[in-house]
Amino acid sequence: MKPLFKCNDFICKIFVEDTDFQGVVYHANYLKYFERSRSQFLADHHLSQTDALLNMESYVVKKIDLEFCTPAKLEDTLIIKTNAVLASKARIQFLQSAVNQKNDTLICKGLVEVCYLDSTKNKPKAFPDSLLALFR
């Protein structure tokens, strides 16, 4: 098995806009929270998604597999934990989970596979060297 790269935890407060009328987080919002954590991972390492787009390159989600364990609720604070595995030079698997900060309860977990894409050719290409260096 390839080594895991531990990303910084991402803190996410649950607001009313995140929930239904019973104060339970909409299931699709976990995708947003996980996306924010992955985006922060890139920013933490000075990897600009805007610069990639200007170069006709992009980070794209190829696959998502989520498991919902227990609902998060209004005013909860979640810790989004992320570990990354370099599956190839153009594909990273992110193992992510949302945990309630107050009681350490697992809320949601999943695997998100992200590829790097050459937008002009619509084909995968190697991640930037600065990203690949994190996994060495």
C-alpha cells in the first residue's frame, strides 16, 4: 500500500443554510465540506486552482464513494479529516471523514478520487511537480 499524506484538518461550522427544517444537514453538503478541505489542502501548499485553469488544466473529481453514519445538526462543528494517497502521477485518492468536534462521533466518510486534466486535450496529465513532491 502507498503511504498516506496527512492533510491539515478543516473546521466547518453548521449554519441554518446547511440544514433542512429539522436542523439536519442535507446529505449533499458533505460533498461541499470535503471539497473545501481538498481545496484548502491545495492552498496550504501554494497550488492555485485559478493558475491551473489559466494553463488549461484542472483538478476534476473522477469518483466519489460516501457512507453516511449519523447526521450532523444545526450549530454542530465538524472536523473534516483528510488523508491523500497518490495512486498515479495524475490521480489522487482522498480518504475523508467528517467528525463532530464536540463528541468525536463519525458523521460521514468517503473516498474521493481526483484526477488532473489537460483541458485542451480532455485527457489526464501529471500533477504539477510541486504537488507530486509532497508524496515523495
